[in-house]
Amino acid sequence: MGEKRKIALTVNGRRYEDEVEVRVTLADFVRGQLGLTGTHLGCEHGVCGACTILFDGMSARSCLMLAVQADGHELLTVEGIAPSPDELHPLQQAFHEHHGLQCGYCTPGILTTLIEFLRDNPDPTEKEVRIALSGNLCRCTGYQNIVTATLAAAQKLKDSPEPKWPQGAQLQGAAPSP
Amino acid sequence: MKPPPFSYHDPQTVSEAVRLLGSLDNAKLLAGGQSLMPMLNFRFVLPDHVIDLNRVEGLSYIRESGDTLEIGAMTRQRDLEFSGTVRARWPIMHEALLQVGHRQTRNRGTIGGSLCHLDPAAELVTLATAYDATVTVVGPNGQREIAFADFPAAYMAPSIELNELVTAVRFPRWSPNHSYAFIEFSRRHGDFAITSAAVLLEAEGAGKITRASVTLGGVGTAPTRAREVEQAIVGEVASPELFRAACESCRKLEALDDVHAPASYRQHLAAVLSRRALEKAHARLAEPAGARVH
């Protein structure tokens, strides 16, 4: 076995402590050691976006990070988006209603990407949605329902008095000064 | 698709990182990971040691002093994209950054990592060439500066020693009235450009061009300043005919020939994109300086 390290991190509001081989990617750690297999791996080299998670509130390709780099940080994976086991987030509900899932493989990465996107752009245009989705490859090759679902979710979130973002979706740490 | 075994080091200071770099054999520096991690996953690189710079203090900042923008090497592309300073006085950088990868990669990717990976099609590498940026490098014998024209030693190989690391890069400022354009041709949004063109322009009113920087990315083994174009337009009154004639010289640039495009296609794109970028920059000159920030 290779070199190992102890790490502690928060995923979907829950704290985990574990020992991980230093060469293990964050995606493999989340799936294999934490058992959160909702995060999918498509290309494993940063192109397809299926493994997108939020890292301190910012979307990142978890196949392009090492698990040791997450020590002391906060993650959101697709499992953390729904407010409860029997309730969907408005974004998930919109994907359900508008058939935005299709085969579903790329969906976890798309949902995490869009949680960040709608948090930062509550009133997007269709073009902005398509650009936001450009880093997520859907090989069912039908983005139409995904875009429709996203715009519907934006509307629903806008109409709700206090849009609820899951724990782990808040932006951590400030950007360096202007 | 799993990284090979390596030893992991996460220094907290630049001096500690330099010491590790100087004492460990076959070590790689890990910045934002958007290039090194795919290479590790593919096992294109097999380092014995990975030195992670993400916990090094003092390498992430955007600092304007006088006529210079100094950017710490570990500053994320995201932070540059959202910087008001960058957008107001280095607006071409904002325009270029929106074409760098995707939100997910800009959140992690760093300027130092991008410059050191030195992909000839990378937007930030093209901009560093366009601005004649200066790179600050630290090694066991202290600090030195490298003019960006001297930074590429070969294809995707920066002219820094194995025991040195880039700590900052400085971009000079153009006049408050300057104009700019960054355009690129790629098959999909966020892909590396097959060819890109960066133009910086100063002129008397919207008339005679007094200063120009025209740079083409993705054409040669490193981004190339189109000196012939610059010389042909400075001192002249801007016009579509002037730009069209001047940019024809780009068809003579040495160009890469690979699976993405033959050399002749890159040369064609170089001529077309440099002309379009000049036209876009020139059209922006007619706008009030404040409105040029898109």
C-alpha cells in the first residue's frame, strides 16, 4: 500500500474522519470510502463534468482533486441537495417534471453545477444556462429538457420567499481583494 | 485511470516548497490540478513526489501598484474573473477568462499553473505574451525575473530550473483609453482554442493607431506576437482595408500541424481572427472608455 494520511472533512453537513491513500482522487474517496456513489465518474480526466461536487461552495471536478486536499474543507455532493429523504429540492423537482434526467448518468454533476449557478445567477437567460452547462457532457445528447428544467427551477426559486440552498452550498472564504 | 503512487508534501511556505523541490528527485508541483491531475490519472507523468502548493501562504493575491498588476501564482482563474480591478483596467483578461474552460475548472485553475503548463493555446499564456508580462521565479539562490518573451524554452516547457517555482506574474497597464479584443475559435465552448487572437490598441481618437499588440495563441509551439501586423498598422489610420492587408502576413507564421488542425488551417485562422480582433478592438475605441468594460 502507498502512503496514507488521516483527513477530516464535512460532506453534506456530516463530518467524516478517515484515512486515505494520498494518490486517491476525491471522487474515488467520496464513492469508495464514504459510500456516496451518487457522484459519477465519466471520463476521469476533467472533461465530462459527471463528478462535479461543490468544494467550499464552488463547483469542482472531483476527479481532478486528491482526497487529501479536502482535509478541513466542506463538500456538497448530489446526496446532499434534497432537504429530506422524501422531499426534493426545487431544482430536482423541476428535473423530474421536465424529464431533465434522461439516462441519469450525467445528472449528479449537472445538479451540483446548477446549484452553484442558480445561487449566483438567480435570473439566468437560456444562453447563460447553456454556457453554464457547457462543462457537463450529456451523451443522451438532449440538452433541451435540461435547459427547460433549469429555467423552470430558476423561476420557482425566484418565487419562493427564501430560496433554500442545501448545507455545503454556501460560498466559503472570500476571493482575494478586488 | 488512477494516479500512480507518489509521496505527498503540502508545504505552508514558499521557502519550504523551494527546499522540498531542491531536495526531492522527480518531484512535480501541484497547483490548481487542472492539467497535472489528468496527466496523473492517465499516468502520462510518474512523479515520485507531488508537492501541493495549495496550502502555501501568500501566493494568492491580485495587487495593483502604479501601472502594474501583480498576480500571485496560486490566484485562481475564478478570482481574476471576478476582480473589479482586472475588469476595469485589464479588461482583455476578463474577456479571455470567460473562454478558459468552465466554471468548474476556473474555480480551481491558477494563473501560475496555466503559465507553467504553457499550452500554446491557453488564454492566459497568450495574454502574458500580449502584455510582455514578467514572471517572478524563486529558487534556492533567491528570486529572479523572466520576461515572458523568454519564458517558453520549448513546446510546453518553461525556462525555469527544476528547483525553481513561479511565485508571481506582473502585467503592465495600457493607457486608460486603450481598447482590446480577445477572440478564439474552438469546436466547443470551453475547449482549448485551435487558434486565438489577442489585440491591445491605442489610438488618437478613433483614428491613427499609436500602439498595438497583436498575439496569436495556438498557432506555433508558443503564442506568437504578430510583429509584422503591429508594424503595418502603427502610425496608420485604422480601416477595414488596412487590417485585412496587414493580417495576411499571419499566413506565413510557423504553425503546428496535429490531429486538431493542419498547419495551413491554423495560418488561415490566424489571418482571419487577428483581423476580426483588430476590428472588434477598433470598434470599441469609438465607445467611451468606461463603456468598453463589457
